[in-house]
Amino acid sequence: MESEREKRLKSARRLVIKVGTTTVTGADGEVCAERVGPIVQSIAKLMQEGRQVVLVSSGAVGLGRGWLGLHPSRLNDMVTMQACAAVGQSLLMDAYRDLFSTSKIKIAQVLLTEEDFTNWHRYSNLRRTMEKLLGFGVLPIVNENDTVSTAELEPVSKGARTPVFSDNDRLAALVMSGLEADALVLLTNVDGLLRELPRETARPEAARSTNGHAQEVISLVEEVTPELKALAAGPSASGRGGMRTKLEAAEIAMNCGGTAVIANGGGNTIERIFAGEDVGTAFLPSKRMRGKRRWIAYAADVRGRVVVDAGAHRAITQGKASLLSSGIVRVESHFSPMDVVSIVDAAGREFARGIANCASGDAERFSGKKSSQEGGKGTAASRVLVTRDNIVLLEQA
């Protein structure tokens, strides 16, 4: 009998596959054909089977650096990295065009910025364009437009605004979400999400971490727990992401009804994954958000923040109610009508997001005011800040 993992991956028809800088580029800043070649061949086979594939590829900055003959230490300022990206993007696409041409697969370059996700109309336009490309049998190759956008290149400082995507792992998850793809594969240079084995149970042939501890791959994840997040390391040496960002991307895929896999990009890994083999770490879907609700939860730019009282928290999480201004304790940042706002409890924990019906000034003016009702009539001082159909819960009560 097929496992749930095997059944879902064998039947997946629309796929998003992400390859990172360490997979794409060699030590001298060139395309590593030894690693990229098998990936291209596997994608070609999947497309020949009738599956639709989107490839999210890093590597432009590294290729540009190599072409310009710059030492890695020169990548210490934003303008230099953006210049390298401008040079490297054409090199990256030339390499993919040559590699995919042997299988007669046509490719398209799709360079994205945050605004393509945070603006609902641009987000919708992006989806229509991608749908058309897939309908033509073209392979879209996606990357952040690092020449004009700095979200992926900038270091994330504590307390700063969290970008919609700051690495290609999350970008791949957002593309997967927007296209309602069935599966997301994140290829890396390790075999999956690893955990250390107790010394007394570890076999001599078990894989070892840098500190000598025996490790094993976690084969299946049905819930991303705090313990799993603690296992994830920081960024990789040559790339922006790391296991932490891959785990976050996998969680987005799960919450959007898709299956995610984190696996080693070497050899014919992709073919083995979609043949249903137990390769890497698979994340099974937990729920399915659709359309605008996905956008509110993951892609929209959060402009405002409102703190609500316990009654409003309970009404939203348990009673499926709208957010009334009477339940607002305070408004912490400026926003305009139709902006997405973060809804937090008295302790500052974000539990929902929604699209505001009014500006922050109006919300503040009416906050805490109750409706006055006399005999079924009266003036309703309390206003609806966010209607229920525009609220997405980020945690269950």
C-alpha cells in the first residue's frame, strides 16, 4: 500500500523546484555542470511526463562575480552585489538555455521584486502570466531581480521590517502558493532536515556532523514544532538561506495544501522524489488556504499593527467574528484603508492578519467605543475594522 507521501508526490502535477547558490555555482564562480546537469535532465523528464514545472534558481551574483574576476571578499557592499547580479543573470539564463535546449525545452526568465507579491493586482497579474507560460509548455525560471531589489541581498537586522521574501527559499514557497502548486522541492547540499542520534543508539556508519555527533534524516514531518525549528541552522556559507529558511518555506507549503521536500540536490534526486522514494525530508500538507487568504497570510506587505483585548481575540479565534473597533486596545502604526494589518493580543503575539476597512486614524478614534443600543435602536459607535472574510488566522485558539 502506498504511503501518503508516496501517493502525493507520484500524483503531483504542478511543481516548484528551487536550487541554491551552492548547487548552481562552482568554487571559481562558474556554473557547476556536474551538479546542474542532472537537475536539468530530471526536470526535462518530469515535463515530458506531462507535469508542469517552475524552477527557482539562485546563482546570479556568484556567476557575475566569477565573470568579473572579483574575489569573494569584494562582495561587501550592495552596489557591487547588484552589479554582479546584473552580469550574472544573463550568464545564468544562457547556461540554462543551452542545457535545456538538448531536451527541446523552452525557458522564460521571470525576475521578481517584493512589490510583485505585496500588491494584490500585481500578484494576480503575475499568476496569469505564469499560468500562460505553463500552458505554452514553457519552463519559467524565477529569481529575485537583485539588480533593482535589495530584499535578498540585505542583511536582516533585528527590529527591522521583515521583508516578504529575503531569500529564494521563501520566494519559491510564495510562487508555489500563488500558483497553487502540488509540491515544492528545495534542493540543498545536505540530505534533509537532520537530528542528532543518542550516542548509545548510533551506528558506526551513521552520518556525522562537524562536531562528530551521529545524525539521521527526519523522513517525514506532519507538523513544524518548536523542537524542529531548533534543529535548523543559520545561513549557509555561500548562500543567503539555510535550513531555517527552508523549514519556513516548507511550513508555508504545508499551510497552502502542498507537499514540500528538502533534499540533497546531487544525482537523480528529483526523479527519485517524484517516483515516491523515501528521499530527503517530506512535509505533508496540514490545511489549504486559497486565493486572497493565502496572499493575506504570506505575501501581502503588513502595513499596520493593532492590539486587541481578550474579548476580541476570543471572538475572532473562536467565534469567527469580524474585528470591531470596540475591541481595539491601541493602534501601533500608521495604515490606510485596504492595507493589511497585523492583529496581536495584549501580550504582543500576532494571531491573525486582515485587510483594514479604514485608516489607522479612524481606527484609533473609535477604539474601545461600544455600541449604544436602546430598544433595538441607537447609534453604533463601534465600527468594523476588518470583516471576517478578510481575516486569516495564523494560529488556532
